[in-house]
Amino acid sequence: MWRPDRTLDESDVPRDLPPQERRNLEEFIRWADDTAESLPAPVRSRLKGDRKIATLILGVTGAAGTEADRRELAELLRLQIPAPWSWVARERGKGYRQWTDDRVPGNTDERRHKRQKDSGIQAVLGWIGHPAVALEVDAARLKLSALVAPLRMPDQGIVTFVTADFLDCVSVYPDGSEWPDPFAGAPTEIIEMAEQIQPMFVAQLKHLAARIESANVPLDPNDPAVLLVLSQLTLVRVALDRHPAQIVADLNIWPPGSMDRPAAARGQVSVHASRHGRTARFQADLIAGAEVLARRLGPPSIRPPYAGGRQRATRRDTQRLRDELAILVEQDPSLTPALLLGLVQGQDPPALHQLRTALGAEDAWLPDQRRLERNWPKPRR
């Protein structure tokens, strides 16, 4: 497409489009004619503008193109510069950018995060290489791209953040950082269009996933992680004629499970695992992560009362020991645990004999000094 800051003569768009590109534009025009009236007003308006641009491109790049058509096209492109999404915070210092594939986990939370990410990668590797995926994605690409065209998403990052918002999900990392909200600070027009596009876009993604599953592809069409991948495949034009591992390396991946953030904000733990995530280890990691999130976002947990709510009781033998020690100390205030256990002329002290007799202990019985110290009568003030 011509860049709006260039003249027509400087444009890098060829005067004659390749046959496949012309067919794509013609197919888009036919689809727009069939679909436009069923779309909400803001989306319909943008779609009609895109249809006019496509029509002018077909005319300008053909033999019958006129100078008037070229100027009209240049003016339309000048007025319809893609949205920059400059309000989305994507600075290099953001925490979520630190979590790359080569990061070495440094603690329990980071190791759990890596296991969950690996689970997500393995789940996608299990289905993305199936031939039906490429066929269905290619068939759905034009319709899905046209549906979100009014949002003017310029790159894979924005596609990922917007899709995540449409799916009502967000990535949370061990250090508490999250993906940015793509609509925080967005113009009102963008937010209103997104609200109308969201249900249709999600429905189309689920329909695409269901068609792929019907071709005996092992995926869960209701898993948000699957829908996030399909969104990138259709809107970013990821090459699917490569090894699955190479394809997955170019994608933003979610694990096959999620934590309920509103529940965590209430101090509760609620998790959801898709059919790809029904393993004991993954679910244990998911619950542990949800517990950390609940501690960070919600009020403290409420533990049951000690001893079922009854008053804490002292063991009978301990209470009896305390009573007898109190009698000994009353008789000899200078007595200490060490003196009680010491030898007097090679014999046990009389106080120890008295304690054994009172407790009914054997003649060779010796109490533990630390236990004596814990239960020794406190001096009166």
C-alpha cells in the first residue's frame, strides 16, 4: 500500500499488482458487499472506506487507471493513516519483557512459571502442524482481517494485547508484571468500535477453532490459549509451511489454563484448566499460582479457629508438673532447674526425690531440663 507521506511517483507499490493480490482484493470487495449491512455503524463505515480504497487500488494499478483515481487514492490514504496505538506502554523496561525463553528460573515462582509456559508450548505443538490448520486459517484470514481492520492494529504485539483483552484474559508474571491494557488511554472512537467488534471477533475465532477440531485436530476450541494462537495466525500472517517448533517460536503463547482474577481480588482461589491442561502437575502449578495471585490482590485468608474454637487446654501431666514445681519453689525459692538436676554429694538432691514421689515416677526418672525451664514458676512481682 502507498505510504501517505510519499507522492504517487515515489510509491513503492507496483503499477501492476500480481494476479494473486488482485484476486485477494476482488474477494475482499465481494465479501464487503455481502457483509457491510450486517455490521455495526462504526465498523460498517470503516469497511466501506476500505472497500473504496481496494477498488481504487485495482483501478490505479490496472491499465485503465486515471490520474484522478490516483489522486483520490492518495487523499484517502492520507486521511486513513493506521492508528499508531501510541498510548500502549511497551517500554523495554516493562517487567513482562524480561520473561524470554532463555531466562533461567531463579526461585520457586519462576520455575512454576516456566513449567506452565512449557506446557502451553507443548499443547500448541500437538496441533499446529496439522494440514487442516493451514487450510482453515487461510480460508478465515480475509474475513477476520476485515472484521478488525477498523482498529488498524500495526503489529503482532498489538494484535496479542487486543485479542487478550477481547478474550478477557491477561498474562501475569512471577514479579507481578502484566501485559498492558491496550485500551487504557485509547480514543473513545477506538474503544466504541472495539466493544462492537469484540463479540463478533471472538465468535469467529471459536468458529474457526471448531472447524479445525472437526478435521480431527487435537485442540480444545474453547481454550483461550488456542484462540490467542489462531488470532495471531490469521492477523499476522505467520508462515505455516515450516516446522511446528519454528512456528511456535514466533508466537505469543498462553498455558492451557487460567486463574480467576476477580475471585483473587476477593481473596478466593478459582482456576480453570482446558482439555490440554488436565494433568496433575499442571493443575498443581495453576492452583499454586492462583494462591500467590490471591495473596497479592485480595484480603488475607481466614483460617479455622484453634482446637475447633475451644479454649486451648494444657496437658494434664504438664499441669501436674507445674503444680509440683510451684510447691518445690515455694519451699526453696533459691531452687533452679539446674540445681534440681544436679548432684549433692554424689546423690540426687532431695527436691528431685520429692518430685519423683509426687508424680509417681520411677527412681531413675530424670525430667528434661528444657521442659523444666518452660514450666518453671514465674517469679511474682
